[in-house]
Amino acid sequence: MPANASPERSLPVDVVITWVDGNDRRLMEKMEPFLKGQDRRNNPGANLTRFASVNEIRYCVLSILTFAPFVRNIFIVTDGQYPNLDEDIRTWFPERRDSVRIVDHSEIFRDFEEYLPTFNSRSIEFMLWRIRGLSDNFVYFNDDTFLIRKIQPEEWFINNRPVLRGRWSPIPIPWILWDFIRKTVNKYLLNNPDYQPRPSFHLGQWLSASTLGMKCRYFVYSHTPHAIHRKNVEEFFSDKKELLEKNIAYRFRNHKQLVFAALSSHLELIDGNKQSTKPDLAYLQPLNRPKNYIDKKIRLCEKNPRIKFLCVQSLEMCRKEDQEKLFSWMETVLQLNKA
């Protein structure tokens, strides 16, 4: 926890989770007309792994209810889908059944319906602050991010201002050059004018920072939950409808888009927020790893009490035994396997 943490907890804290079930045939059918026959390999935003699900949302929600009981509401944002968490919540947290609400895209895109349907996580993120009834202090989770230890409100908000998790970094010149090289080679040497580079984790954040006037450096966040002050974002977009529409217009994730969490963080920094700390994160990419990869990561989490957050990417693509091992460990951490 930051050294200047205050016991003040005046505003409620909500959590927002974005979720999609890529196994839903209706979603795929809805997507096809917008691909317009394009090869998915030329559109990384349409790669099926971006929509895959192996029920990570279950552990995400249960971990929040277990380790952050102070959270008032959990909003799960999705497109006409339902994660089927009722039985788990009824079994383990019956008193919290009214605390979890499904939010459809139509709610957050009200007055911007021409940009629906969207299959773009970055576009969806830019509209999260428009959830009806959302607290001014909220935390954004991806569905592949879990809590693994108890967390206090002051680890997300101090004096009603977000605690930012990350570090300052200079302009990402290597990524900028590599991006330019890939586009040039594909366009002029490989005769692939429709090529789109994969949206970069670093370039998206840098683009967001530079849009706000950053010239020499930017604040790089990690794959942790992101604490956000809703009113700060709302005020920013109150006279920037064109910028908002430019970013939500892409049906699929695109390398030209800003990143909502990065934009929010830099708005805070520009406004004088100096509350930052380490990620306290264990980050897993188990695809094509050695057989002991999951075991080593679990031991790291168990031995390091600072680690509060766990992010697991592309779990649907890794070995079945690794999926089962990780989820079994999460069952233990959340005490779901107790008698």
C-alpha cells in the first residue's frame, strides 16, 4: 500500500468487467458481415483468441467477492450474453446476489448506437464510464484477471483519487520503428496492402499519452485492475465527442486506437495525481511453455505476499492439464473446494 494511504473511504467502489463468450455461434454470425470476406490473418482484431473463453469470468467474479468484500457492485459488460454465475453466487455469496449486474452494450452505447455491434474491446472500454448507476470510483477488470489476496480500498483509491500501478518510460522508439517496418514490408514487398499490425500494448499507451500532450515519456501500466475516477473521464469527453467517436468507430480492435486505461491514467497525472505504486502482479502466458511453468508461477504467488493480482492470457490455447492445474489452485485460494 502506498505510504501516504488514508483511511478515508467516503465514496463507494464498483468493479466493471468486460466479458465475451466466443463459443457463442450467434456472436460469430453477427461478426461475419463486418469482416466483409476479409482474411482474419489480415485483421488481428478479429482473431478468434480475442473472443475465447474457458470460464475465467467465474474466478474473476468470485475472487472479487472473496478478497474485496467492500466492492459495492460488480457490472459485467457484454453483448446479449450471460455468464451463468447465479449458482456460484447463490452457493458462496447468497447475500451478494443483487450486487452483480449484467450490462448490455446497448446501455453504454446509448446515443451512439450506429457503432453497434462492436467486437472491439478497446471501443467497449471507452464507454464503460457510461454505465448507469456506476460509482465515481470504479475499478476495471479484464475477465482473465483475478485477485489472489485480500485487498483494501486504499490500494485502489486514496482520498477519492485512483492509485496508478505502473512506471514512467521514455518514448517507445523500438516499437514505433518495428511497427513502421512491418507495415512497409507488407505493403511494398509482400503486396499486402490490407495488412494491419497487431495493436501494440506499448504503442496504444504511448498514443494515448501523446494525444494528451506528453512529448518525452509516458506512464506504462501493467495487466492489473485499473482504478478509474469516472467524473474525470466524463468531464474530459464532455467537449470531445469527435475524439470519442473516432475511437469507438472501429468494429474490431485497431492499432490506431487509444487505450482507455492509459488515457485515464494520464488524465490523472496531468491533474496532479502523484499516487502510484508497483503492479503487485503475477503475469502468466502459459501457451507453449515448459511443463513446470504453471507450477513455478504458483510457487511465486504463494511465496511473495506482495502479489495481489494474477493475469492469465490465452489460457484457452494452452494444454488442458495447465488449465486444470491453474483452476484447481484458484479453487484452493478461494476455498471453493472446502467441504
